[in-house]
Amino acid sequence: MRVLHTLFVLALLSINASASAAPRQVEHAYGITEINGAPKRVVSLSYIGHDFLLALGVKPIALRHWYGPHDFGVWPWAQEALGDAEPTVIYGGIDIDQIALLEPDLIVGQWSGMTKAEYALLSQIAPTLAHPKDESPYSASWQQMTRQLGRALDRDTEAKRIVDDLETRFADIRAAHPEWQNATAVAAYAPRLSAYGASDLRGRFLKDLGFSLPSELAKIARFDANFIRLEQENIGTLDTDVLIWVHAPSINAALDDIVLRPTLKAYRDGREVYTDFDLTSALNHSSPLSLNYALDTLIPLLDAAFDGDPNTLVPGWTSDKKVSSQ
């Protein structure tokens, strides 16, 4: 009987919590969404949105798979928050019929590529969020996405705490590393030589650590200022104090093909950093959960790169400047 009474009390609390959530409006790129109560059946169409929901204590009933081998598309940094939940996994594009069958009471479309036409259809199923106003579908910061979701879920206080705590952690790291504040850094990709620009998630991450990004990169951007394709003759734009190579298939062969790589000071001074598959993916997601994982993992690598000794072997590399594991 005591168990039944407890379950009854919890049910009443859940109903009261939903009822007590004041109606609110959330502005975004495609208009204003009105939300009543506390959403219980949340569908995340965002490639990274489930990370943000889980950070806020909400387990989506369905989420969109991006990439990777993990169950339900949830990476290690978010698996504890997922617990034993088993959300429906959405593969491929936005299937309006499939989403309708899930009977959601909130549809999250931040970082999803949702079009205005898709938004109009989805809004007939349930309140729907697009990317933040004045941002492109994939340009919003983690702070913007956290706050927008916090308001939609009636969890503004929790969203503020998450943002404040992570911003404080970045500030503490900057204060502990004054040598980074006058240094340049860039995240680059091979085999097709490319670099991540200042407005990209990886570029913002480095800026939050105190690094400056090469201004020359923006000058040669042609189509996308976030992901800038380079020719070998432009490799001088990567001549930074620290050069971060993100994970890619056959990374050693790809780096060997960059014949001018040995001319870079990061190469000569032992200040190249390699981010493995998990760390690269954490930066790709750039959610509160994944960013804490990235800071735990990347800061020791940067410390090794900036110890003042070119002979220090930065974890992830071998003595002949090869990636030690792929």
C-alpha cells in the first residue's frame, strides 16, 4: 500500500508541475512558439539537441541520429544522463508522418536544418522550436541553445545555472593559462586540407579558451566562413602557436600528403595537438555535457604542447610526429 501511495503522490506532483508551468512564448528564426505546461513528450530533430535536453534533465522520447556507433546515438558524455531510457531513433531527413505518430508535445529543431516549410507542418503537430532568431540553422552558440530550451521546457533557472557554471569554468581555465591569451590557434582537418573559422563551434571553443584565431582565414573564405577549404599554398594561414588536427580517417597518410607541414612553427615546436574520435565528436556536439568532456580531455594536451619544450611528446603523437593510434 505504501508503494501505491508513493506512486499516487508522484503522479499528483507531476500533474501539478505540468499545470503550474506558466504559458510562455519562445521567439526563434521562424516566428514565436507558444507553450503551455511542462512538455513531457519531447522529440529532438536536432543532430545535437538531445545533449542539451539531457543536460537539462529531460529525456526525449525520440532523437535524430547524427553519426557514431553508440546506442540511440548518444555519446559517452551523455549516456549517464540518458540512463535506461530508450528513445526512438530518427534516421535521415525530417519525416513529418513519423513524427506525428510519436504524438509529441514539443518538437525541438535547433541545429537540425529545418526549413520554414517543415516548421509550418511540424507546428500543426505540436509546438515547434526552430533555430534562434538572427542565426543560421547551424550558427547558434551553446549558450543560446541552452537558454532557448530552458525557456521552452520551463527550466530557465536550470539553464542559467548550466550556462553560468560552464562559462565560469572557461574563465577559470583562461585565468590559469595566461600564456594562451597572446597565442594563436586553429583547428584543421585533413585529408582535404581545411580549417574551422571563427564562428564555427570549434573556433568558438578555442576563442573561449583565450586563443586568437588567424584573421587570414576569413580573408580566403569563399563559400563558408565556418569550414574553410585551403590549398597547400595557403598553409601559412595555419602557422599558429598551436595547431589542432581533428580526427579523420587515415590521418597519418593525410598529414604526410601536406608536404609543407614541416614548415609550420607548431610542427617544429611540438605544438600540434591531435583530437581522437571521441574528443573530436565532443567538439562537434559542443553541448554543455560534451564541452565539459572536451575540457577534461583537451586541456592536458594543450598543457603538454605549451610546456616550453619542443621535445615534449604531446599525448596522441609518436616521436616521429605520427598519430599514435587511429
